[in-house]
Amino acid sequence: MSPRPAPALPEWPQFDDTERQALERALNQGQWWRMGGKEVDSFEREFAEYHGAPHALAVTNGTHALELALQAMGVGPGTEVIVPAFTFISSSQAAQRLGAVTVPVDVDPDTYCIDVAAAAAAITPRTRVIMPVHMAGLMADMDGLEKLVADSGIQILQDAAHAHGARWQGKRVGELGSVAAFSFQNGKLMTAGEGGAVLFPDEEMYEEAFLRHSCGRPRTDRRYHHQVAGSNMRMNEFSAAVLRAQMTRLDDQIALREKSWRSLSALLAQIPGVRPQGDDPRADRNPHYMAMFRLPGWTEERRNLLVDRLVAAGVPAFAAFRAIYRTAAFWETGAPAESINAVAKRCPNTEAISQDCVWLHHRTLLASGQDLNDVAAIVAESVAAG
């Protein structure tokens, strides 16, 4: 493979004086935790409004956001949560840590989002929640899922860790009437290093979650009257201040990434053997947390060597998530009474995607047109070499 200069991709995270001034504002208010300051409260209002939700609760990280949301939805021992088998492990562990059983189901081979028919086949009398993951920012089939759970008592929890600002048929994440959890980890579309948030469609669930995220203690309590079992998942004032600043540039970044993905995906599709992540026209705003593509027929080892070549050439490439049931962590607690092979047999798409999929960091999609061309050329050369 001929040497090629590394593309000049933007760094991530991005920040400027907006974040610096926000941190000083939080510092100078003299109260650095949410019960005495104003930054977390302000961020929650702004984040809820941005996503069209009645309530938002800021928490320590995205994993805690999922765990807290599930707890508020009644998940615990004796219940089951259906999750896509192709996702980051937090989607399953959040339920397992509450004593529930996580049931992995297959995903669509083009969108990489949960397959509605597979979810339907996994429902039992113990199913409490179905958790679609909006993979790489592409929203799962919310119409199909809502029809599936209608009048069943089963709830939907959107794992929106990749989907800040996403829309489904013109509706924002918070306008779909279901709970949604977000992450602000360092690589996410807006970040404070760590952090998370949960959107709630009703006040009762929000208030329960507030208690549980603050050690079970009411806001005005001065006598340690802890009303429910909880934990400390409170976001601090500095993180909230940074996130308020991050939100100010999110719309422009989403618009640029959407435009860039149209260009890059077209270039990738021209490379023999490369298949970019598919689309769903109903998902009419996709923030593109990842630029994903598959190499159907490739082994995991061959894919991993390709990732190494891309990284060496200056492209921020990663191997796709491992199927959750192919991790030791999944089987430690709260796993279904099945063997690995049995789960794998009903998740053929996940099996394939986990070994032949590559994703590029979303900062790739913030680059110039020429740099996108260079990225595609490097992918083409690297694939041909492999």
C-alpha cells in the first residue's frame, strides 16, 4: 500500500471560550453541587426543551442513566429486559445490576438496530421493558416497537446514548412518549468527559428517579429522611456548565455530519466489498455518532487487522461492538437460561456484524470535503491490502 499523508481531521472534544466562561460561572457561584447551584437545573431544563421532553434528569454517566431509568420503570428481580445483542455492554448490564434478566435479540443487518420481529418472539410474561438502541444515531423502528407493546404493559426505554438531537418522522426523542437515556462520555456528540441524562414523559416517574439518584432523599430534607433505596448519581455543577456550552454548537455539528455522511457513505459504497450502514427514511435526523460500515464475509481477525492499518494511516477507526453474549461479563449475573450457542443461533446478524463491522469516530464527519476523500481513499487502499 503506497504511503499517503494522514487526513487533517478535527480533534475531539471541541471547546472554546464558551466552556471556559461556563466553568468560571460555575466556580464563582460558590456552590458546586446540584442541590445548591444552578447549572444542573438549567442544563436539565435546556436539554429537556431541546428534545421535546417534559422532564430531564442529569446523572453521573450514561450507564447510570440506563440503570436509573430501568429502576424507575419497575425493573428488578423476576423481570426481563429485551435488548439488542449488538450494543455496548452497558445496555445489558444496567438491567442485570438490578437483578433482572437481560434477553438479547438480533438486529437488522443494514441498520444495526433492534429487529422488531426478534423482539416480539422474545416476549414472555416477565418482560417489563424493551430497550432499542439508536445505533450510531440512527433511530430504531419506533413505529414497529410502539405497535408491538401497545396495550401490553411492556415499556420502551430508548438507549439514546448515540442519538442527541435525533428525530423520528419529525418527532424528537422526547416527543415519542417513552423514557430515553443519554450519555455524555468523552467520545459522545456532546461531552463533559462523563455524564448522562434521562428524559421522562411524566412527572411521577421523574420524581421517583430524582429521589433514587439522590440517595433516596427529598430535595428539601434536613433530617435525613431517606424515602427509598437509592444511590448518589447526581451530576456536579462543572459538568453541567460544560454541557450547556456543548449544546450551543450541537445543531451545527449535526448538520455538518449529516452532509458529510452522505458524501462519505457514497464514497465507501464504491469500494468493492464495503457496505456502509443503511438508512431508514423515517429517521429524518441522524446525528451520526459513528460512521459505520461492514465488510461482509470477513473474519474478525481480518477486520481487526484492517482497523490497525486504518489507525496507522491516521484514520480514527475501531472494531465494532462484540455481541454482548460473547463477553464473560454478560454471563456473570442476570443471563437467560440458554447457552452461548443457542443465543448465537437466533442472532445471526449480530454474529456477522460483530466480526465484519468497522466504525469511524464522528470527528471524521466534521472534516473538510478533501479530507473525507482522503479517508475514503485510505479505506479503499487498506481494504485492498487485506
